[in-house]
Amino acid sequence: MKRIVIAALLSVLLATPAAAEKLTVMLDWFVNPDHGPLFVALERGEFSKRGLDVELIAPADPNDPPKLVAAGRGDVAISYQPQLHLQVDAGLPLKRVGTLVATPLSSLVVLADGPVKSIADLKGRKVGFSVGGFEDALLGAMLEKHGLTLDDVELVNVNFSLSPSLMSGQVAAVIGAYRNFELNQMDIEGRPGRAFYLEEEGIPAYDELIIVAKSDNTDNPQIAAFLAAVEAGTQYLINHPDAAWELFIKGRKDLDDELNRRAWRDTIPRFALRPAALDAGRYQRFAEFLKARGMIKTIPPVESYAVEVR
């Protein structure tokens, strides 16, 4: 009888699914098509089938997510490779564990019919930014190529309002405007923009959106499971872009507009097909660039701030 009871208990325990592990993901910005693989993975159950209960949180301030993760107030954050170099140099305990968007998106944008025809025309003008610490650093490099420095412009923190601040005339240019978003937004509004691309202005190519975790948490098996789910979401998105779009806007009908449809189309070729894969050479080259420009004090070993989670 005792054996029967024990066998029955074991069968119940084995049949009961393990409770999903909570994983908090701090987004870099308000929800937009750059986050497509995350939401496709969520809606297709890729996280839950790997035992994860994932919460995707948009920040009140785009500067906050890496700092919150470094402080243990979030599991992973969506951030930017240039920002990671600067924050690690400042002592933040962060490591890159994955890549979401594998090409630069950021650019310097001006009005197509405005007074700024070249970067040199920015002298004495206002430039808007949203994420301090790396957008102004990249702007400085672009200005120097054209005989200017950051002292020649006035930086204005416009937070989320990049294209509105440009179209309203609050600023003459915005740094950090995404070529897949702000340019489309301005075109729809009837105020076309023109972009100066960072990688065409002497700045090494880099991963635009990366996934960072606290340095002592990169061995957490939840992170490996999360990256596997993101890869599955990306594969589905690439193979079925229209069906993936419907999943992205499911329960988020405010995203179903012309701007986001255009941004979705323009972003698809830029997603990292292997989110966990690491191009160490790319990180080394960018660190050398930052060090040469005095933006970071030292060039640490890549493995000290970027890892390939297996």
C-alpha cells in the first residue's frame, strides 16, 4: 500500500509543471519595432516553454535600465554597445550577454530643407540628445572630423522627443535618431529629415542594441534560456514577417500605425540572427576607438565586459 501511495505522489509531482522563473527585462526605450524579437518570443510562448516568466518593462528615463540592472533591480537590460564601454569604464558591473540589433541604427539627423547642409554647419547651434554619456561622445567624434568640438554646439536633453524637437525648431539637429524610426516619422509628418551616418563619419561599426546583465549574474541559466527564446523569436520573425507583425501588435493596437509598420520593415534586416554570438574583435576595435579619443581611460580585456553565453 505504501509503495502505491509513493508511486502516486511521484506521478503527481512529475506531472506538475515547475513554476516559471521570473525574469525582468528593462527595455531601452518605449516599445517599438526594435524590440520585435522579444515580443514575438513572448507571444509565441518561447519564454514560457523554457521555464521563464518574462516581464518586459519600458523605462521612464532611457538612461536608467543599465544602472538598474547593475544595482540588482532588474535581471537584464536592453542597452547600447557604445554606452556599455563608457559605463564599464566608469565602474558599473555590467557585461554584454547578447545582441538584439547587430548594426548601427543611430545617426545624426537634420531637417532636409533646414540650414544644416553639412556637419560643419552645426557650429553655434543646438543639438538634441536622449541618452547621455555616449550620444554626446559619438557626436564629438563626428564634429572633430569637421573641425569642430562639443564646445562649438549646445547640447539639449530632449528625452524621448527627438524628431518633435527637431521639427519644432527647438534644436537644429538630433544625435541618436534612429534611421529606421525618426526618419520615417519625419517623412510621415511632411518634414523629411536627412541623416549623417556614424559609420560613414569615421566611427567603427558596432552592435546598436545589446543585452546586458550584472557581471556576477552572467552564469545564470535563465539568461541562456532567455537568449535561446529570443533567437527562436528572431527566426520566426525573419521567416514570417507579416505573421510576426500581428503578434507584435497583439494587445498593443496603439502600435498599429504607418510609422511602426515602416520601422518594422526597415529593422528586419538588422536583427541579430544569433543573439548569443559575440564578435570580440568588434568590441575590441570600438574600445580602441574610444580610448584613442579619450572617452575611456583603459582598454579592458573584452571578456571582462562581454561574454558568449552557452
